[in-house]
Amino acid sequence: MAKQNKILSLLGLARRARQVKSGEGEVIKAIQSGQAHFVLLASDASDATAKKFTDKCSTYHISLNRQFSRQQLSAAAGQNRTSFAICQTGFAHKFEELQQHE
């Protein structure tokens, strides 16, 4: 549980540092342009959205985290969104590190 809190806290920190793109369109653009290094998608996103993000992240070799609900992600980031892309490599590495130790 502590790891989950660290991941959510890190999302808020990355957003305040302006290293996060949010919202479906912005995140897809960030993935396609190579800006995204790690993606968080709400576990309660629709099946169509989940497939779209899973396929894009797989194609572009980007880690995808689906362990948090939209409410948890929105509260951590201070924005009501389903998807977030981490655009700074340092933050992305920390997210991956925390996810692997989950």
C-alpha cells in the first residue's frame, strides 16, 4: 500500500513540475511523438480506451500502469482525467522502479 501512495504522490509532483500530459488526446499525441516515457491509465477506463492505450503503449514500447481508479489518479494529480503521460525520463524511471517493486 505504501508503494501505491508513493506512485500517486509522484504523479502529483510530476504534474506540479509540468512534466505530465493529461487527457486522452494529449496522452496519445505524447505517445506518438515520443514525449511520453510512462503512462498511467485508470483501471475503470472503458474497454475501448483500455485497448487503444494498451496497443499504443505496446507499439511504442512505453510502460503502462493500470492499477489506480480514475478517482485516485484525479485526486493525486488535481485534474479529473482518466489518463496521464509522464514526459520526463527521471520521473518515468522512478515510476517504473516503484511499479516493479509492487
